[in-house]
Amino acid sequence: MIAIRDFRKRWRVSQRDFIVMIIVLLLGVAGGSMVAYATRLGPWAYSDSVEYVEAARNFASGNGLVLVRASGSVVPLNLRPPLYPIMLGGAITLGLDVVLAARLLDIALFTSLILVVGIGTQILLRSALLAIAVSLILLVAPAMISNFTGAMTEPLFLMFGYSSVIFLAFYLRNERKLIFSLAAALASLAFLSRYAGFAFVLGGSFGILVLSSAKGSKRLAEAGLFAAIGSIPLGLWAMGVAAGGSSPGSYRIPDEPIWSGLADLRIAIVESIWNWIPFSNQVSGIGYDPKLLVIATVASIGVTLVLALALAKGRRFSTLRTISSIQLMVLFSAFVIVYAVFLAATYLLVSVPRPALIDRLLFPIPLTMLLLTLIMMDYLTREVGRLKMTGVFSLAIAVAFAGSSYLETLSIVSELNAFGGGFTGKGWKSSETIKAVATLPGEIGLVANEIAPIMFALERPAYLIPELEKGEKLDDFGTFGSDFSSNLQRRFRNEELALVLFSESVFWQYSKIYKEDAQDRIDTLVSGLTVYSEHPDGAIYFYAP
């Protein structure tokens, strides 16, 4: 107890703040424990994860952030930002297994995110219930546990990005250069984690332009410096990639009107936001337009109330921008808007890697909007003079969200603990086919219908079956090895390659191309080949003369 009193006295922490910090700390530890429990078999990993892991292994070996193809060619990791594989590679250099390193990183980042956002909110806004509410949202949201239990970049992106927003709000309050530098550096790390981290850089620069108390050119210089610190590291990396003859993706000019070209993305964003509304899953049969109307109406009411109260109290903009609640609302709003515009631009213009309309890509929008709602409710109760109610409505929303989401979150945690996910899951870990491939001599090359699990488990590159790679139907198909015009099939005929087919996926892969003729194509593909080994989950073939 004496030590606690000394801590509070030294750091000028009130008893109320200290209690809130303890509660947030417990929520953070609970979050880290959930991630640890869910990743018992390892963080889930799919094809994108494999590239990060392979690049990390090559980086740790001193070969740089590169990928090695089955042909022996070495290509730079040009489609993905570099921070995650660098961090994994550093862990490998220290002697850690790459899967364990990814797991520990997930645990640390989820715990840290809850602590930074929760405690940061308490210090900035002096609202105990709001701090607990935002921490609770981060803890129980199904999308959070889903995205913080994989070998992917979302944990880095969100932890560094949200931390940048919190520290930038601290800077706007006390104008300390060290905190400014830290906020800009965190935005830069978010950008180095995911290209979408650009939203934290540009959103932060916009926030400085709008909210900084500096005058004229100095304010512009601050915003420019923030953007420079946030962007230059990734810019230098992109220049290095370009100097090697590569580029971070392939691009296209859309041939359809912008609005119609964004139709699928617009629907996906509205659906994602709707699914974050407490108990919305209890209501069915609502279409896109009514959902959009409800979301737009609620957002408009919130903004109108904030502006109306400001006008009623005669507050000028110069006064409003000094209020921490307003600062956080502006910064988070700027991030959401820029992030949505960034998604729209990449969806229209980027062909490789083509953005997939999945929760992993979309969830930062509804998450940030929900946090914005909590901050706004807290601010409005203060403004109307209901100090005793400060944070009550925010906590009520968070509790309602938790009540509608916790079963799904617990289900995700339990399922991941029991079965894992992707290439670290029980299915792939127990694959008899993978074990059989491991017994093949190293000089034997591989061609397969699934190359990512082979690389992940065995660190052996493999060729993807050409027609699966191209996605093109062959009008006249035969046994693999019968096409003399194919160098790959000639090598297979010469016993330089083994053909590996995983039964769990080969049928649906060929079904995409051959429809109802898929099984005929698979049967013909292996007709007359020598079965080297056959297992419940697949088989290995050699050419039979």
C-alpha cells in the first residue's frame, strides 16, 4: 500500500484515476489472455501469412525481404509493407520460432492496444466510465479477437495507428515536441505495417491543420512535418523496391463509372457498420438503403447536436478545438474518412493485390465509428451539464454491445483453441500428405494444387499447377506430363518433379474452372500416373513411362 501511495504521489495520479487504470489493466490482461488461449496451436495463417513468414525467414538468413520461387528465382516482397516480416525476422534471429514470435506479438499488441486507448482516454477526457467503455469494446468485439489471433499485419496497424491518434491528442493539449515526434513515428509504423496506414498519416496531418493552436505558417509546417515523418520511411522502402525493377502492386484504369464501380464496396461497408450495432443480428430482412438511412441519420444527429450545443453556448471554433473530446472526435473522424477513401481508391485502381471485401479489411471503419459514438455521448452529457451522467450512456452502449457480441467472441476463442486456423490448425498440422512430402529428396521439385502449406510447413517452394494458376479451362486435357510443349510437364516426365494433390481443396479448385466436369478433369490429370503415396488428405504422384 505504501508503494502504491508513493507511485500516485510521484506521478500525481488521483485515487479515481488509479482505480480506472487498474480496471483497464485487468481488461488488457484479460484480452492478452484470450489471445494466448485462442492461439494455443499458433496464430491462424493462410496464404498471405505465408509470404510474410517466408520473407521473415529469408530476412533472418541475411537474404533480405525476398521470396524464393520454385524456379529458383528470387523476387522482392513488393506487394506487402515491410515492418511485419522485419519484426518476425528479428525474432528468428534471436532464436524464436517464427510461429511463436507471431503469437507473442499478437498477445503483446492486443494487451497494449487496450491499455493505450483505455488509459489514454482516461487521462485526456477524465471520464472513468468512458475509459472502461472503450476498453470493453476493444476486448469483446468479435472482429478484434479474430484479427488479433492471426499471423497478419492488422494488430500492428491498429495498435500503432490508434496509439498515434492518442499521442497526437496529447500533443495538441501540451504541445511537447517529444510527444509530437512519438505520434508521427507511430503513424509511420502503422503505414509500414499496412498501406492503409496512410490514413493515420494524412488524418493526423489534417487534424493538426484543424486543431493546432499554432499560427498560420507554423501550423502548416507542423502538419507537413507530421506527414513527412509518417511517410518518408515507407517512401524510401518503395523507392528501393522500384530501383530493383518492381512496384508495390499492379494498377488499372476503371472502365465503369466510379459510383457503380464502388457498389460492392459501398454495400460491404454499410453491412459491416450495421453488424456492429448492438443486437442488429436479431433483425433480419433489412436492405441496403434502410441500413444506410439509419446509419446516416444517427451520424447526422450526433454531429448536429455537437454543433448546436457549441452555438448555444456561444463557443467559437478557437475554443472548441482546445477541447480534448473534440480533438479525438476530429482525429478519429479524419482517419475513418481517409481510410474509406483509400479503400475506394484501391478497390477501383489496384488489380494486384486486388482488395477483398472481407471483415479484415473493413472492420477498422465500424470499430472507429463505435468509439467515436462513445466519445460523442460522453461529450454531450458534459455539455448539457449532467456531470453525474458523464460516461454512463457510453458505458451503457458498450455493455449492450458486449451483451450482443460476447457469445460470438467466446465461440471464436474456443474454436481457435480447439482446432486452430489455417496452416497452424490441426488439419494441416496432422496432414499425412505434408509429412510424406517431407520425405522426398531435396532435389525433387514439387508441383501442387496448394503451394502455401508446403512452403509454410517445410520451407520448400512448389509450382502451382499451371491451369489453376491461370484459371483457364483446357479444351483438350490429358494426363499431367502428356503436354510436350510445357517445360514443367517435361520435367515431370523426366522424374524431376512430383505432383502433389490435396484432396480437401483440389475438387473445388477445379470446379471453379471446369464446373460439372471437374471430377473428370481430376481423374484424367492423374490417369496412368504412379502413386508414390496416398493418404486420407491427398496423394503424391510420379510420371509412369
